[in-house]
Amino acid sequence: MNVPEWFEPAARSYEILGRPKLAAFVREAAEVECLERQRIDAARAGGFEDAFAYFREETFHNFDERVEEVGLWANDELRLAYVRTQLNNGSRQA
């Protein structure tokens, strides 16, 4: 939840990688983040203890329980391979 504006670019990237289920997961998290924005900001403003207390609540447990199901961690090699391909193709500007 640190950078809400990265949700949609992340979702689009997962679509490019052929992971529509993971893209949908990211978009779902973005919707919850939007609905919870005021509570998240208040928790952050209260300091570390308030922030950790907020994130221990039920709101995001559903996502924590589903990360394996949607293959969040399983995509590391796929992401690295994609980036390496782009670098090798000269997509990166120096």
C-alpha cells in the first residue's frame, strides 16, 4: 500500500506476462486500498504501532491468504526473464 499509483501499471505488466489472474488480484487490492485510504492514512499518521495494528486487521488478510493461489511469488523468474529480454533487445535507454 505504499505506492497506490503503481497498482494499475503492475496489473498491466502481469497481463503482458500472461498472468490475468494475478492482474485481477492486483486490481482487487487497488479497489480495497481506495476504499480504505482514509483509514490507512490515519494509521500511518499514528506511527508504526498504529500502522501495524491496522494491517493486522481482517481487511487485508484475504490477500495474504491468496498470494500463493494467484502465484505472486512464482512469477519472479518470469519477471526477471522478461526484463532480461527487454535489456537484450535494447529497450533500455542508457
